[in-house]
Amino acid sequence: MKALSDILKSKNIKADRRNVYEHQAYGNRLAEDLGDEKHRSLYIKLAKEEDRNLLDQVREFVMRSENATTKGRLFMWKLTELRKLKKEGQDESN
């Protein structure tokens, strides 16, 4: 059995230096999925501060949408909508 480092060397896979922390890796992957590398730092900040399940729900919604021209804009809209629903649910329980 080969070591993982040997496999990576044989495939010429290089580590991305931007992904020092897990939230950076998630934010970078999110920006690439949405085709919005221009706002990469926004997605990293969201990955660090927001609930990951909420971000995954929004990401899945955007990826399923076929008519989205700007996926980044749709992502932010849906995130805002889910935040409102979550806040309303918390307000009703108090």
C-alpha cells in the first residue's frame, strides 16, 4: 500500500496555500462553486461566522437552480431569507 504523500506526488496535486484553516477551505470552495472568486473573502467570513448547516442549505438551493445568472447574488438573497425565518422561529419560541 502506498503512502498518501506518494500518491499526491504522483498525481502532482499541490496544496492550496490559501487554505490554512478549515473555514478558509470551505469559503474558497464555496466561491469556486458559485463562480464568484471576486468575493472570496466574503465567503470565507461567512464560513467562519455562520452556521455551516445553513450555508450548506443555501449552497444546495443555488446549485439546484437552473436559471440563476448570478449565483452569488442568489446565494446572498437565500441566506438572508433563511436568517429571517430562523430569527422569526426564535422570537416565537421566547
